[in-house]
Amino acid sequence: MALLTIGDQFPAYNLTAVIGGDLSKVNAQQPDDYFTQVSSDDYAGKWRIVFFWPKDFTFVCPTEIAAFGKLNDEFADRDAQVLGASVDNEFVHFQWRAQHEDLKTLPFPMLSDLKRELVTAAGVLNADGVADRATFIVDPNNEVQFVSVTAGSVGRNVDEVLRVLDALQSDELCACNWKKGDPTLDAGELLSASV
């Protein structure tokens, strides 16, 4: 399947996930208390940041996941839900979170796409059978507004994802390196100034 692009509808999903938050504070009576189902309907009408990483227990992936965790409140302030996913199962996600210091209190769910349905529908399943390092910003109408895919050896810039979300939410023309609070471009003014 081709990589989703701007204007495409983000695919529906219903995946098992490790819950967000500090796992040591969960009053778990059974193993299932650490897991939940997350579906595309759960965040209808909200912005979503959906990002994929290749494999748990690797080296670049936790740096990105932790960076999304550190900026989670910033995304939430913009009415955006962060969702991370890989093709690892939920028990592998759980063990990684439990063992990796930077992931123990991760505030958003880690989705398990074990059947590779979402990575295939999004067009980010690579030849190795794992997800590419991909990020999608999905608007409240479930329309893809931003796509970024990097090589497996290169971590993404989470600050840039936040900057792009700000620009998209401004509903204005935003110049290169624009940041929230900067002036936006006025096309009419620019056109009339050029004549």
C-alpha cells in the first residue's frame, strides 16, 4: 500500500495498547489492567499525532518516544492526542516500559499493531516487516495534514512536529522556521507590495 499523504483519510484501527502513565502506580489486580483497547473512534474530533517506530528494545526509538513523552503536555494543550505504535506485541511494550528509565512514566498509550494492519494501511510497513520511522499529524476531520518518514538510523525532531502542529492550527500562511507567536504571511499584502 502507498504511503498516506496530505488530504488522505487516516485508516480506522482498534489496537491493544499499554496504558499511558506511571505503571508503578497502577492498582493492577490482573495483567490485563495494564492494557486497553485504543480505536480511531476514541479521539474523534481531536488532532492526533500518530507515530511509528521500528522495534522495541532498540537504540534510537526510545529517544524519540521519550521526547514525545516530554512534550505530551504541549500537545495536549493544543487538543492533540499522541499515539505511538510498532508491530511489537503489548507484552513486549510493557516489558520495555517497565525496564527503560525514560519510558516508565510515558503519558500516552503504546499501541501494538501485531497483525500489521495499521502500518500496512498507512503505507509504512517496510521490507523487513516492521514500521518505518514515520509521523502523521491527523486533523479533527481525520485528514492527514503532515507526514514525515526518516531512515531507521535517524531520529525524528519532536519539536518540529509540535511546530508544524502549531502552524497547521494557525490556519494561516506560515513561513520557513515560523514558530507560534511569530507573524504569519499575508498573501494579499505580499502580492500588492510586489507591483
